[in-house]
Amino acid sequence: MNVFMKNITCFRYAALAATALAAASCSKFLDVNVSPNNPITVQPSVQLPTITIGTAFVAGNTLGRDGDLFIQHFAGIANQPFTEDKYAISGNYDNEWRGDLYGNNLNGAQTLIANTQGTSPAYSGIAKLLKAYNFAMVTDMWGDVPYSQALQGLTVIHPAFDKQQDIYEGATGIQSLFDLVREGLADLDKPGTLAPGADDAVYKGDLTKWKKMGNMLLLKFANTVSKKDPVLAAKVINEVLTKGADGTAAIYANADDFAVPFGTAVGNTNPFYSYNVTNRPNDQMASTRFLDSLAAYKDPRMPKYFTTTPANTAPTETTVFGKFTGIENGSNATAPVRANRSLYNTYVLGNAGEAPVRLLTNFQRCFILAEAVITLKTPGIADSLYKQGIRASMQETGLSQGDINSYFKANPAIVTLSGTDAHKVNQIIRQKWTAWVGNGYEAWNDYRRTGYPRLQPALNVSFTPNIPQRLLYPPSEVAANGDNMPTVTIATPVWWTSTPNPLYYAN
């Protein structure tokens, strides 16, 4: 694999990093007597925001955008989204694989670990957590990927593709993602010379919140493998619950969300705004299918997620919140004029691109634990956790407590778990799907793992008749490291979802 350490990773992300740290600039490294191809050690205070914001960027850019299409939050009406909505994704993702993930985020995290492990473990601990998140994204989307032999530059230029099971669970010579997180958490408790502060884009140096983020990663990973390895999943979830009932040791309040902020200046806006407003305003609009679901549930988050179309005489949905207009996923029909399209609203974009990209959240904890009570028999009250998750999501969109209470009072059947265990899991995942607007990666993970919510494939699909199960390896990797690469199609399930569990597919 021709994935080498970027010379100075902040070149590509300087504008992004500036949102979190205005002073973060690569210019001070460009001394005329120092080759930019052989840089000196980059300061942790520059590396950290670059990796953090790079992580949010890749989750909210092409990979997240395609996830949103697959799980039908949004629909494509022009250019790449138009074809990707029909699952024509062959030949994509070079930039994300080589540049964003391996080139910037993972190599950056590995370098930060190496530079700070012995002297400033607060930085190395955070870097290990970010490394774990990014490697999870890579393996969740592609399956078997370079992991144990990756990030070694010229030492190993054709790394093996480790099995996804080994990446999550570990094997001889392969550290599990769970142990990588544990190692990061342990580093956060060690004394050191330097510690993050203003250079920490999310938590401003609050290591207690980083510990919550790390414990949330353990819950996320356990949830991901829960269908394939329920014994391990229950063990890890109980490990976190031992630190605090109901997951208090993880992200337990919206204020603790791992949500990466962006700015309003051109070049600093979040990737959803950059693509859908600044660069490609006519490529996407709301999915009719998601609007139908929100309207059927009378969901007050609807106008927070999407803009209304008051002038449209033939909207998709007319609700108490206004008129909304979408288009079918995969449709070849001509989209309505821009004024008559429901587009992302303030929850995803902010007022001018400043909305955070939400990567790990309080509502996620609630729904993970609610599901685990039912499927893994872990401690807790599933219905209470389910209600907490809905409330946390609604609060995050900006709804008032009064509006939330009114919704709960008027819709007891929606906000109360009922029926068989399978039906309860369906309810939980549907609400989680509804809450994950702006994070197609996580919603796609849940869909592939559980089969919920029940989604029909897009219209006019190609390559596969069903919603994709994985991404295809990018052309550059096929050319450079194809001999080590497994043969798969977009219909090949990844390891953690490859064995159907009757519970998830019962009526």
C-alpha cells in the first residue's frame, strides 16, 4: 500500500484546524533552510487539532454523505450523489482512504503517539482514542483493512489486510481496538510535561471528558460486534457500567458529546455546509422516505433537520411544522426548483456552517444501553434508557423542554417500548436512525447490523439490488496492494454483521 506519512499534515487541513485553533498554522515550519519534505517534529498543539478536525471532516464529507444516501436521510439529484444514491460507487474513495484516513488522521495520530508517549501521555492517550475511532471507521466501511502493519511508512509498503474480527477482538501480534482504547484511557491518568488546552477543539483540555469519550468508544465498539460476539459485547458493556451505573462513566450529557466544532468563514465551515451550500448546492435534497417517517411519527425534529417549502403546491408532506418536499432515493425524475426542495437545516448546518459534526453522543449511549438490556441482558431499564435517548436527541436539536414533554404526552405509543424483544429493538434503532441525521456512518452501521429500520432499496439501482453492505476498495489501493486484498463486492457483509441473528429479523 502506498500510504506514507504526510510530510506536514496540516497543509491540507490548515483551514479546518484554524476553526478550533486560530493560531494553528503550518507557516512557522517553512523555514527556507528546512525542506518541507523532511519536516522537524510537529508540536502536539498543532497535531491535535489537525487530527481531531480531520476526523470530523472525513465523517461528514464523502463517506458520511454516502452513508446518508444508503440509509435514506438524504437523496441524490445531481453529479456524484445522483449515481451514488443508486449504489454506483465503484472507483470512489481514493481521497478518503489515502488522504483523509490513512494519510492525515491515522498517520497523524501515530506520529503524535510516538512524539508524546514518554513525556506527555495526555496527548498520546487522546491520540490513541482518535486512532481507534478512525480505524473503526475504516474497518466498518471496508471490512478487512491494513491495520497491524499499517502506518509504518517505507518499512512496510505492502501491509497485510487484517481480518475485521482480529481488528476488533485482537489476535497474535494484533492489538484489539478495545485494548487500544483501554491503553489510551490509561495514558490519560499518567503525569506528563505537556497537556492540551486551547488546542483541544472539543474538550479544551478537560481529560475527564476525554475519558468519557474513551468509555463511549468502548460502548460503541461493543454495540458494533454485539450481533456477532454477544459474549464479548456484554463483557465490555458491563466493564463500562462497573465504572458508573447507566453509563455515567461514558458520555452522559449532551454537553459531553464528542462533537467537533467548525466556523463560519469560508474554508472553516463544516463539510455538510461546504458541500451542500458553498460548492454543490444542487446535488442533494431530503429523502421522501425519511420525510414520510418523520411525518408519520409527528416528529418535532423535522423542521430542525430540514427546511420547509412553503411555496410548493405539491409538497411531500404537509405537517403542523410546515410543508416539506423530498425526492425518492434513486429517482430519475427532475428535482423541483431549489426553493421547493427541503434541504439540511440548522441542526446539520448551523446558521452559516458552524454546526458541529457529532461523532459520539449522549443519545447514542442511551440507545446502545437500551438495546443491550434487551439483547445482552445487561443491567438497566430498557424503556427508561429509550426515553432518555429520545429526549437527549430532541434537546440536542434545540427543542424546548415544554415541546418535548408535549410530544411525549401526545405520543405514548411512540416513546414507550412494547411488544416482543424484536419489536423493541426495532423501536430503538428507528429512533437512533432518526437521531443520527448528520452522521450517515453510524446510522449505516446500525442498519447493516440489525436490518432496522426496514428500508427498501433505492430506485433504479445498479451493482446490487440491495442497500450496500460495504464500500469497495479504492483504485489506488487495488493497484498498489491488490495482492494482499480480499475479493469482495458491495453485497458482501462485513464480519460483524455476517451471521443473521433471528432476534433482529423477527416481526
